[in-house]
Amino acid sequence: MITEEQMTRYAQLSFPLEAELGRCEMSVLEILSLAPGSLLTLDQAVGSKVNLFVGGASFCSGDMMRPGSAVALRITGFESRKRSQ
């Protein structure tokens, strides 16, 4: 059981969050040919779910949004996680 003191301490931790738009594979020649204005064709269609990773582990998915001039992720579902007993 986690005590309130431990929870307070854990609440101060931070982890990197990464939103993955898609992936692609390129040859070394193609990578070396990249320049400003180059387009990468990703494996996800526009409007597809975006995966969010916390500390490198898949955590949830969501939809990309544009509230004003920012880009945001609206969470739509969480990965199923087994709790250890």
C-alpha cells in the first residue's frame, strides 16, 4: 500500500511524453537526401488515432486537434494495464 507521503513524493516525478504521428522506413540514401521542404509519407492516415507514450511505454491514444494556434491531443482511450498483486 502506498502511503500519502509516498504519493506526494511520486507526484513530483516527471516523465517524457511522446505522441507518435506515424512511422516510415527510408534507405540511407533517402535519409541523406532530406532537406527543408522534404515530405515524409507516414504509415497512418490523416485523422488516425495518435499513440501517446509515457517514458517509452504505450499509455493511451487520442485524436489530434487544433485549439487556436496550438496542436493538442484529445485522449480517447487508455491501454489496458494489468495490476500486479
